[in-house]
Amino acid sequence: MCGQQPVDVRSSVLALVAPWASRRRRDLLELLDRVNPTITDLTQTIEQEVEKCPEAPRLMTHPGVGPLTTLALEYLPLLPS
């Protein structure tokens, strides 16, 4: 590199990526805002359904078994009810 100024690669890359990254971050946050109400509704529905399951409290005493897993286990056709 005789006589040449060192290139600051990091600054060059950040200058190119920063506008795209900012837009992508904004798009993802907007998507999150649209999806969160649906997730909340589904979570409430799952919690209401699990209350109807008499085995739910016992199943949910196991680590990692919550309402969704409990319903999945309850409705699997391979397990006796």
C-alpha cells in the first residue's frame, strides 16, 4: 500500500448497510405490532381451553409443560383420554 491511504472498511460497510438495516428494523417492528394482538388473542383462547381440561394442573407441574403443550397432549389421538 505504497502511498495509499488505508481504507476504513468498517465505516464503508456501515455507510452502505445502515439505511437498509434501519428500514429492515422498522419493517420488523411494524410486523411485530401487527402480530402481537393475534398472539394475545390466541394465548387467551389457549388459557381458556386448558381450564376445561381436568388433567391440566397435573400436566403443568412438569417443567416446560405449559397450557399449549397440555392441550397438545390432551388432544393427541395416540394417548388414551
